[in-house]
Amino acid sequence: MSSPDSQPSAASSILLLGNPNVGKTTLFNRLCGLRSATANFPGSTVEARKGSCSSGDIKRTFTDLPGIYSLDAKDELSNVCRRALDGIDCEKPDAVVVVADATNLRRNLTIVNEVLHHGVPCIVALSMVDIAQKSGLTIDADKFGKKLGCKVVPVHPRTGQGTPELHKSLDKPVSSSVSLPPIEDHKAVNVWANEIIASSVGGELAIGTFTDRVDKAFTHPILGLFVFAAVMTGLFWTIFTLAAFPMDIVETIFEHVGTVVGGLLPDGDLHDMVVDGVIGGVAGTVVFLPQICILFFLISLLEDTGYLARAAFVMDRLLRKFGLPGQSFVPFLSAHACAIPAIMAARIVPDRRDRIATILVAPFFSCAARLPVYVLLVGLLFADSPFLAGLAFFGCYILGALAALFTALIVRKTVVPGKSRPMMLELPTYKLPSIRTAFLTTVDRAWIFLKNAGTVILAIVIILWWLSAYPKMDASESVIALREQASIVTQTEQSERLLNEANSLEYVQQLSGSFAGKIGKFVQPVFAPLGYDWKLTVGVMTSFAAREVFVSTLAVLTAGDGDTENEGVLEKIEKAKRDDGSPVFTLPTAASLLVFFVLAMQCLPTIAVTKRETGSWNWALLQLSYMTVLAWVASFVTFLIVSAVV
């Protein structure tokens, strides 16, 4: 350790460390904002964010480490933090900023003591000082710092208050030279923490009677579930209500781009590939970007308020009834973004049998890739009722969760029997959410979605367009007859109608005889009991590469299947016709398809990750076959029930 008289250099590489829910990531966003990127730590599946900012002539790089309660814990998150502190697999830090909750200093001082033992120059950033003050506490930061042997800086991550002082402290960070209690002696650490608090903290923390009553409702075994259902239904209702207008704007933009680009290109295959394949196919996915942005924005706000931790507490008790460990809630929560990081996050589950059960059922939880399909099909089922649409949307998430729970129960009774272990969870204080943090989270997720639309989906729709455009079919006699009739009709309106009818018929015949049509018709008997024609069958097949490709597939396959070219991509899909002229999307078919997408394993990369994480193709193939069969059976039953009702 360095002496207090040494002349330390300014820190340029800084780690942010602290307990969960202390405002660490909010502080990171305040410091770095959009100048940050998401990546994984070397040799791990733990997601990290790195960002940079300038303080005078010094450019600083901050790394936001995962929230942990102890560096000494035997899990991957704690191991990543230990290795980062020691400079293993990454650059050794010049300093560490430990973010500590001012309303719960005794617990936070445990990790402060552990960091100080590492000998890395340290600054303690006290967050939630405003909440502590409102609750009756006063904190003397100077006395606090002298007891710790390092600088203590009160900060307000949401407003940025205290960040200049934090930068000033990082100009001359020092290692602590005071006597510290042994990490392994928990009794000594508690005596040490009590002495520091007694000497630097005044007043008593007022008991929040109102928040206590709120917590009794939010964490109640039964009432808590109803509260969770109400919150999520409201969230999805908000998505459908707010997203309608920006979706129309996105559709209008793509229509305009298609018209302009189509006017610049001569008629032919290149024109059709660019307009119908590339622009139309990508539009079929990007049009759902408003829903995705609103979803992540609202979820980030919920998490920041402290409510999602209460929901985790309720779900923990529920998970253990189905044989899942409490730690499984963390992967399941991340599954709403993508099943791949959710499966990788299952590494935090200590028991192998618990971990395998978690991996097998994680893809049932609805990910963001399913969102475009949900929006399309729910919109078809409840076009005139945002409330019912929101309720049905939430129902998709519930159906996936129920399938996961009951599958877990079966798995824990058969292939990986055993009891699950409970999860230790601390409820954070309630606080106003950070709009800035929610915005930056939304930007990150939106950019990931757009990159996918511009790479994987773009490649798939181009291939699909080629399959639907070749081999070229000659115009049938009925098409020729319609065009001849249109040429001799004197009325302009009737002539245009006949030409549109001829073009539509020619498009259907071309598509039916194409490679895509032949493939779809060959496989279609498997999906015929579910009410799918060959177009929907092709859509389902391509969605096994990536779920969100389904809408883009239909956008390509229905590009010319309509009476007018002035319809939006969603309107063309909704009005798509079967080969016999009947609608592709009937109510039974839409309901059946919705259930299929909730339950099916339609993501090849997820299967590969399951194999890697379990070490065997057997688990991955079991997951794929079980989810596919379950989806087919459930969709078949849904089709029969809805057909009988309507």
C-alpha cells in the first residue's frame, strides 16, 4: 500500500463497483452517456459496459462491473470482479470507485473493506444521500473518509451532482493505509462498520411506514401476483397505444423510399429485388422498432424505481414450487431481451442440475425477437381494442412463463431430479427513475435490433426474394385475357382494376411455381392441421433462423399480392390471399400462429448456445424437439377451439 505522503498520478482507467441497486449504472451513464459500448469480459459471459469521458486534459475510461454483495462469493460475477481488480484478462485499474448506498451503509461497508484490502487506490461514491437525508440521516463525508483511509464523495447519479468532485478525487487517488479488519472475520468487519457509522453518521433512519405498506402489497404471495399482472398489462397497453403513430411514420418513410428508389431503377429483377425484397423485407421488421423502444424504456423505468426487485421476490417463491432455484429469476428476467444471454447467465446458478433445468426452459420466456410477430398477430385479432390487444400481448408472456414453469416441473421430476435452493435478495429503496438511464438503455437495445435488421434479416430476405422470383413462370392464359380485356375497356377506372387483377394473379402464379412455393407446398402438410397455407409455412420455416424474420418473409411473399401498390407493408400482409383467393389470416389461423410462436424454439443460435453451455447436443436436441412438439400440439388445439367458437 502507498503512504499518504506519496504523489499519486491521475487515474485514467477506473472500475465502478458496488452492490446491486445502488445507482452504479446510473452514475456510469451520467459520466459516459452515449460514449459507451457493451461487451463481455474476457473468458466469461458477464456483460460489461465501457465508456470514456474527459476531465480537463485527462481522458478517463470507466468499466461498469456487475453488482455484487461480496468479492469473496463463489460465483462468476464475483470472480469477474476479482479478476478485474487484479488486472487479470484486462488492464489493471488505476483506481476503483465503490458506489455505496447511503441508506444502508453497514451492508455496503462489507464490499468497501474487501476492495480496500486489494490495495488499489479507492474512492467511495455515496449515492442516495438525498433519500438518507429525507429519512433523517446526516453523513459527515470527511470523517467517513478518514476512517476508511480514502476519499468519500457524495454523488447524485441522476442529476450529476457530485461528479466534478469525483473527478477531482480521481486526479489524486490513494490506497488506504488505515488498519482494516480481516475479510474472513465477519464479526470484526461488523464491529469495524459500526464504529465508522457511529463516528460519521448522525440521526436515525426513519421507518418508512408508507413504503412498508406498499411492500406488503407488492411482495404478498397472492396480491403481489395480481399487482405484477396489472403492471405488465398496463405496460403493454401503453406500448400499443403510444406506438401506433410512430409505426405509421416508419411505414410511410419506407413507402416513400420504395417509391423513390423504384422510380430510379428500370423495371426488371433488380428493381423487384431492391423494392420488394430489400426495402419491403427490412421494412417488415423495422416497422416494429417503436414497440421495442417503448418496451425497453418502460422496463428500464420499472427497474430503476425498485419495483422489479419486488417482482423478483414474488417470482422467487413461485419458481421454487416448480423445482427451479431462486437464482433462475435472473436469467429469466434477461430472457425478455434474448434467450442467448439468458442461457449464458444461467452460469450463476451453482448447482448443475438446477442450471440445466434453467437452460432448458429459458427460451419459453418471450424475447424481443418475438415482439414483431406478437404485434402483427395481436393486431389482427384485436384491431379495434388497444386494451384487449395489450391484455393478449401480456397473455403471450404469461403463456410462455407457464409453459416454462410446468416444463421445469416435469424436468425436475424426470431427467434432472432434485430440490431447488432459494435466492437471497435485498429489496432496494424506492426512488424516482432516471430518464437518462432509460433512454441510453433503449438506444443500446434499438441499435442491436437495427444491426440485426441490417445484417441477418437483410441476407435472409434477399435469399428469400430469389427463391420466390425463380424459376420464371410464363403468364397464364387467364392473365393474358385480363390484360387484353383491360386494353379494350374505355373506362379508366375499370381498366386499372382489370390490370391490377391481372398483375395480382400473375404474381400469385409466379410465387406458387417458384422454389419458395415448391418448398412451402412440400412441407405444408405438416402445418395444414394448424390452418397454415404454404406462405405461412415458409414464414415459419425461415423463422427458425431468427424469429423476427417471419414478418419480413411475409412482406416479401405478399409484395405483389394485392389490388394496389399504395398499401403499407402491414396492410399487404393482413390482406394476403391463399391460392384459392381466401384470406391467409383468419381468426383461428392467427390465434394458432400466435400460440406457435410463443412456444416454439425458433432460433438456431439458441440451440448452439444450449449445446455449448450444457456440453452435449442431447440437451439441445431435447430442447428443440420438446418445444417444437409442444408448440404444434398447443397450436392445433387452439385452432380447433377458436374454429368451433367463431
